[in-house]
Amino acid sequence: MRQNNQIAVEFRDVTFSRNRRPLVSNLNFSIYQGEALVLLGRSGSGKTTTMKLINRLFTPTQGEVLFNGTPTTQWDEIKLRRKIGYVIQETGLFPHFSVERNVGLVPTLEGWQPKQIKSRVHELLHLVGLDPAQFAGRYPHELSGGQRQRVGVARALAADPPVLLMDEPFGALDPITRLEIQQELKQLQRELGKTVVFVTHDIQEAFVLASRIGLMYGGELIVLGTKDEFMRSQHPESLAFLQCLRSVQDTL
């Protein structure tokens, strides 16, 4: 269920091509404030490309992407990206920065006062289940994979952006840690009311996290709806993903 009818991001007739080959085509959809939209699809389906069009890592070849009602091409790139948290699989943490410095990076760039940054960092570490007294002074190589992902989420939330993009962030984690962090993220998203766009190729992960699922195939968005609507879809690609889900359940 989406939280309200306010549109956070809108795709209008968006196509993005590279070397004259479209990677995504004819994208027309809206992402609502406070919802968790999962972009699901196989490798090469266009889901990550679609996500990168939101924070202007890619610019549409045709059409436009609107953020808060304004085309991304009319935004200053830096200002746009500071309003959009971004979490990737390898977290992108700076290895020579402590956890505290990594999490406080954007507030530092924004000119926050040191005491304000420290307070915010400690608040966020508590939020993602890491005791600041134990973890603030550590470095990324001293953390487990799950701990690094939690720091990555905290860093993405540091400047309180309204939108959070997550590109297969938990793919490298072991299954138990992955499920734990999925559940934590779901609770966190509900508490904070953030708009989350999450990319995955895992149907189980999509069903855990999504308020709506957008299924990508061949660079097009072929299904967009709630989990119940997705389960009723008769498109061959959605049926293939649902069969994967049933196959796992049948082996249990």
C-alpha cells in the first residue's frame, strides 16, 4: 500500500540508449512518496539503468524523469544526489575513513557543525543496530559484510533524504544475515516514511520488501502492481518468477 498520492518520482516516455541501442524503453510510471517500490528482473533487464535515471547517473535519451515535479535535467546534479540516498552491493565505503567519518560524509559536505554531525551519526548507528561506542571508530575492513551494509544504509540516510535508492545491496550476504537486514529495512522504511526504490533479481526479497513490484523485462516495465496484483499477472515473465518462488516453497 502506498502511503499517499503525492508523487516523488515520475517517468514520462523515458528511453535511454547507449551506442544507439536502447537499454530501457518507453517507461511511464510514478513512484509515490512513502512507498517501497521493488524493481525486479533478470540480469540485463534494465532495472539498475532505471534506478540510475532517478539520480541522474544516466540522463534520458528521450522523455524525462521528474523529481519533486522538476525534470532531473533542470536540477543541479550535486543538489539532486544529496536529496537521494544511494546504497549499492559493495556499500562504497571509504576504506581509510572510520565508520563515523563515512556516515557523516554528506552532512560534512553540507557544512553541518561537528557536534551536529556526531549526534546524527550516533543516532543513525543506533537506528541500524550498531552501538556507536563499539563501531564509530572502526574501519570498514574491521566489519562483517552485514555490518558494512548497515553502515552503508546509515550513510545514505545521514542528510535525511526523502528518497532512498538501493541497488541489490544485500546480494553478497549470507541468507540469514540477508533476511535479518531485509526485515530491519522494512521496519526502518515504515518508521521513517522514506520513499525506497530497491533493485533485485530475487522474487523472495521483492515479496518481503515491496509495497509494489515493478517487473522489468527487455528494458521495459511489463508489470507494476501490489504483490497480489503481481501474483495474478499472466505475463510469462511474472509466471516464471512466481514458479521460482513456488519451487523454493515446494522443497521446504
